Amino acid sequence: MMTKDLIICTFAKSMADQDFIEVYGAREHNLKDINVKIPRNELVVITGLSGSGKSSLAFDTIFAEGQRRYIETFSAYARQFLGGLERPDVDKIEGLSPVIAIEQKTTNKNPRSTVGTITELYDFLRLLFARVSDAYSQSSGKKLVSYSEDQILETIKENFKGQKILLLSPVVRSRKGHYHELFVQLAKKGYSQARIDGVLQDIEYDLKLDRYKTHDIEVVIDRWIIGESASETRMPKSLKTAMEMGDGIIAIQKMGEEDVQYFSKNLMDDATGDSLALPEPNTFSFNSPKGSCPTCKGLGTVKKVNTDYFVDNPKLSINQGALLPLEQIKNNKWIIGQIKTILEQFDLPMSTPFENIPKEALDMIYYGAHQEINKELKHAGISKKLKINFDGLVAILEEMVEERENYDAVVLERNFTTEETCPSCKGARLQASSLSFKIDGKNIAEINGLSLIDLKDWLAEVKDKFSEKNKIIAHEILKEIETRLQFLLDVGLDYLSLSRSSKTLSGGESQRIRLATQIGSQLVNVLYILDEPSIGLHQRDNERLINSLKNLRDIGNSVLVVEHDKDMILEADHVLDIGPRAGKFGGEILWQGDPKDIKKANTITADYITGKRKIEIPEVRRAGNGKSIVLKGAMGNNLKNVNVEIPLGKLVVVTGISGSGKSSLINGTLYPILNRHFYRSVQEPLPYKSIDGIDNIDKIVDVDQSPIGRTPRSNPATYTGMFTDIRNLFAELPESKIRGYKAGRFSFNVKGGRCETCQGGGLKVIEMNFLPDVYVHCETCHGKRFNRETLEVRYKGKSISDVLEMTINEAVDFFQPIPKIYNKVKTLKDVGLGYITIGQQSTTLSGGEAQRVKLATELSKRQTGNTLYILDEPTTGLHFEDVKILMDAINQLVELGNSFIIIEHNMDVIKLADHIIDVGPEGGKHGGTIVAQGTPEEIIKSKKSLTGKFLKKEF
């Protein structure tokens, strides 16, 4: 299928004159043949339990039909590359405008993609710097100036009137070499003298300089006496010759004096000769050779080999595989031979335990040695010559990683390198010359690194400092920047910087960036479909987001939002509530209308909004086990030397404004420290001073929202280990024993029982050239994955394929007599996943669903009662009722003695916390401190805590 991200679906007939988008007979996924009229040019919210059919209606029906009609407008030639898009299972849709879907997903994994490049704000900044910046000398800091040839002549005549001067042309500047050939060529052209390293010398045919030293060579083009007619006649022609030879630069030296003065058509410091070409937009592009740092190629970071990862078990010898890189380098015999020679120098065999090898020998192994020594062999009474010519393992790995000639290099990079800030550009991504251009004392990298709110303030200040000429030049550019910037601020992204890499953005952040971009495009008569835009937003920023959606509506668009947020539902013009439950028990329109009338609705959503149902605040907060983990001096990103104590045996919730530093503290600092301690992870934690109390836990589990698998073969059954038990169950059936079927017969990953046409995938992949691959059902097994003989074996009338098609709710009843399987499906149901199927492809699970599958897997394991779990926004995609179910499951684990750290904005989770750590007070550089911590009752008393202000409404 084509990507849903920002595809404009256009077709001929305008529907602007219709009042409704009318959907008839929608049956996609679990939709029950529904008919619905959605008002146009309004903000419409679709709500309902997770899995009830909201996305099936919004994305898989309405958007998919708009997308299909868009493709139909292409020529037959273009469509042959796209293939035919399947029509969604719907009778008809009328009144459909062109559609743009803005989903939650990370915008771009490309390390070159940033907030600035996505929004095109950086393009306008580059243009601004190319037009109105000033250049400064890298050595003296002096402002550089440029001259025309006429200006240079006039200045020389004025400054050196009546004086004898030399006209010099710089041909070599600070470069090594003997330059013999250059002097021969100059002599042949008739030049007799040059200023070499500050000293005037005659040019001889045999003149040679020290090739290992850097030199400056300036050829004497002419000698002038300013004011003399003969000199003045020659001046224009001589100056032109000097300019051509010196690439636009000349120098003037008074006869008998050492100092020179430089002039250039480029930008130049006339005292030092520092010169820069006039800037272009590409001068400031880290994706162009003209602007990018030559060391990191514009990435801002470099990969450095880290010797800490070389050895896992120091008790092993090198022969036994102690040096891990050697195990992953093919054709390593020569390297091993050199290491053997190094150890021989220290009278050590290759069987020496690694921990017993002295530091001096390790330095030679890691960093190389080039020497020849005579080794006395005392037992033989002779000496042996040992020759070592070895660059070291570090240098060898760095070369392999840099060249990346094969997959081995990729593996080496992944296992033995860390990403470090580029030493040349210090993370600015640009070469030094590009950073020499400044506006109001700041270079483009410094502006790029400002938070968006600080960028707005800087633009307001700098406008008044421009000259009248620059004000006119910059006016239109600044107008574009300020307009786009305001849209980003309006959707609550004021803490981001333009330099922020897009691969570090959350799904909610990237969605809001695209939303701001769309508002800025000022399109009208468009249907926008958004998937939970409030995700990742603090309650404080919700109002700004809602206003942005209303702005999109007010300029003449229809806005359809799949959302669970109470504020968003109440602020909508129209609400659709789908349910009543999830999966096959959902798919119906329960109620629709003005949110003011929602109290009339008899639905679970309405009950939570009106307060008939609610997640109860616990009467007593847990005391915990009295132990804690204490992290001191956390300084990563915007954290300001944070000290924090995390009590154990409790439900700890970390709160704060978006961008305040929550993720930097927990995901960026605490988790990598613990992960390295328990599992020797290679991920580097952000800077910190110390940590105490790690021994108070025995395991760390990060339940994140990454996929549980990257292909359609992985599913909840395989991830939880349940499928192994199911296959063993089928192998024990009498029919299987008669046929001689083992458990492997019921695997879709090995030959025997699987369908060989699709190799057990159930789907066939159609490569779409420049579009994402399309999956279609296998024509042999029709998606059942197994061959006919395997499907003939049945348990309680169900084949192995039928079992995989069961929902979790169905499986709980079906497998009740088999505890091993029942416990696993029951925990999946307990975390609110009763509506998904056992064999549902992992590629179709949302981030929140994948996270809950992982949580259920942990729940079903034998508990030690001493594990620390970390979850980042687990309520993503969850309805009020699903949040209640999820928190019940989490509380079960806490009751067993485990500890939880949850990063969350959802007030229903925050009010259940035993302990809150509120980070803030704002985002970006205005955050990074602990504003308040304690129980929810203590937080609401804090005057500094914005979270406390909103939490108070829950009590």
C-alpha cells in the first residue's frame, strides 16, 4: 500500500457544496455494515474503546477510498507501477474531499533529517544568512570586507600615495611541499621574486623548500611608485593579473617593510589575509560539500571504536575468544600472528587469561606498535628477532567501519563503536568557514540550536538591528520564518530546536510538526484525518493544539480526529462514539452528535466524560520497601545537574511539560546505566556523576513501544512463547501421533507443515519499486499459512490456523483447561488486548499494542518481586476504560514487590501514583530541574508544579 503519510488525494468533482461526508455500508475489519453522515467543515472526533473500529472507519475506509480515487487520476502508465489499490469494503462514500492523513509515526530515520529540514525553516535560515550575515576572521575575530577592483585601486592610491610598494599575488597559503615545479614555472613566465614565508627571495630554477613544513608563497607581480604616471598606467593590468593568479586575493607590501596588507574580491581580513568566498545558501547546508564539516560529513557525530566493548569475559584467553572483534573479522590470521608476537615479547602464550595480560601489552594490541627487538631465549641460549609492524586493533576496526565495504563492517560498527560528537565541528555539522558568518554575533549553528520559543525572541530582537538595506532584503524571509515558527509554537512544540534530529522525535511530536506544516500550507476544502494528536502533550499544551485544529477548520477544511482525550472530545463540533466493545464486539455507531449532548448517550465514553464512571483514587499510597535508587548529577541534554531519589516497591510516575527532560532523565540516563550493569549494553548513558542502590533490584525491563517484530511472521503468539505450547498441544493429539507429526509440523517457519507457496507467511510480498511493499493473501493457502494435511489435525474442532485467527477473548475460554497457555492469553486480556487475534501480524499492531504485548509477556513470567519496569506513555491509544484495565495489571506487579517508573501525561495514571517526580518547570532550556516530588496529594500543594495545577482538578 502507499504510505498514508501526507498524501493528497485529489479527484475531479468538487464536493465543497455538500454538507456531509456520507458513508454507506462500511464493513472494513470489524465494522458492522455501518452508515454514517460526518459533517463537513467541522472538527469531528471519533472516539471509542481501543479496537472498537475507530481507525477502521477513519483510515481504512474513508482515507483508503480517497487514496484509491487519487491513484485513479494517474495515467495508465503510472498506475502499472503502483498496482491496483484494493477498494475498501464499503458500498459507497459521497461528499469526500481530497484527503490528507497525518499519522503518528517518526518522520524520518535519516540522520540528516532535522526539525529544521522537515519544516523548511532551516532553508529560510540559510537564505537569511546568505543575504544579510557578516563574515568574521577565524584567527582575529575581525569583520571581513570585500572590494571591487576599482575600490582596491582607489584605496591603494589613497593609502600609499608617493610610496614604493610591491604588488604580491598569494599562490600558496599554509600548505606543505617543496614547490620546485611551481618555481620553475614562475621563472619561465618571467617572475623574478617571491615573498616566501615572509621573506623576499629571488626565484631560481633550483629553488626547493622543506617539503614537511607549511609555506606561504606570494609572487611579486609588479613594483609601483604611487603617483608616478608609468606605474599608474600599468596598475589596472597588473592588478588583474595578480587577482587571477591569487584567486581574487592580492597583497601590498611597502618596500623595506615586513608587514603586508591584503585586499580581496572575496571577504577578507586585510591584516591577516584570512579570506572567505561570498556566501550562498549552500554555504550553510550540512547536506552539501560546500557547507558540511569534512570530518563528520555533516552528521555532527562520528563513530569511535570503544575498547570497553572488546572483552566480555576476561577470564578467557585470546585463543578461547576473549577478544570479541577477532571473532567477527574474517581473514584474521595476520592480526592473530601480530598479537602472538606482541605477547611473546612479554613471555606470554596465547592461552594466557586476558585479565593477566599487562597494560603495556594491551596498549600495543589495541593501539599498535612498530618495532624490532632481539628476544633472548634463555632455555636455548640464543636470541630471536621479533618484528612487530602492527597498527593496532582500534585502527584496523576504524578503517573497516569507515569504508563499510561489507556486512561485517556494519556488525563491527554496531558492536564496538559509540557515537561521539564530532571533534572538528563540535556537533554543528558545518565547516569552520560556514560558521564564520554571523548575524548579531551568532552563527547559523547557534541559531539552529535555540529552542523554538527562544528563536522567536531572537528574531524579534535582531530585526531592529539590521541596517535599512538589510531590513528590506530580510523582510520577506523573516515573514516566512515567523509564520511557520508560530504554527509550531501553536501545537506545543516550543521546546524543540531546529537542530533536533528527526529520528529522536516521538510519534506525537512528528505528527504535530506535520500538522503545523499543513496549517502553514493554507490549503482549503481538504479533509484532514489525524490519529491522536494529543499524545505526548502535557495538559497545559492541549488548549493550543485544539486551537490549531480549529484554525485548520476555520480556513475551510474538515478535520476528523481519532482521539480519547476528554478536552478534545468536549471541544469538538461533533462526536462519533464507536463500540460498544473491541474487536468483533465493536464496529457499531453507538452515538453521534454535539458533545454538549453527550450526557444523553448511553455509552462507556459518555459515562467517563460525565463522571458516572471513573478511575478511583487509591485511599492509601504504598509505603514501598524502604529502598531506593539515587541518581546524582544528571546533566544530559537540558538536565541541570539533577539529583533524584527513586523509591522502590512503588508506582513512580515521572511528569512534566513536553521537552522538560523526563525522557532524558529516565530513558537517556537511568535506563542505559541499569541496562549496562545487568546486561552489558553498549548504549552510552547521558552524562551523570554517580548512582547508588542498583543492588536493590535484580532486573531492569524497559517496556517500550518498538515493534515486537518487523515481518508478518511475528505475532503475539510467537512473542509471548504461547505458540510453542500450542504446537506441542497439537503434536500430542491422537491424529498427529497416527500421522507421525511432531511439533515442528505445526510451525510456519520450517518445511513440512507450512504452505510452501508463501513459505508459511500467509501473505506474498509484491515489491512496489519506489513505494513500500504490498502484502497480498497467498493464492494457495488463502492466508492460512499451512498445507491441507496439517490443517486436517484439529483440537476441539479447530485447526492450527483457526486457533491463530481467534481473538484473545475467545482464546481465554478455549484454552481454560490448559494452564500453560491459559495464563499467557489471560495476561494479554488483562492488559486490554482481548480484541486482537493470537496470530495477528506484528506489523499491524500499534506502538501502544506492541507495548502491552510486551507487558503481558512480563506479567506471565515467574516473578522475583524485585524487578524495575520502565514504561514511556503506556496509555498511548487507550480509551478511559482501557487505561483502567492496564493500570489494574500494572498494580498487580507492584503488589508483588516490583517497582514501576512510568513517564506519563495522563491524569488518570498520575493520580494513581505512589510517588510523582515532576520535571520542569518548562520545556527545553527552561526545564531540566526537579520542580516537585512526593505523593499526588503533596504535588497539588506545590505552587511551582504545572502538573499539580491540573492534577488538583482530579481530586
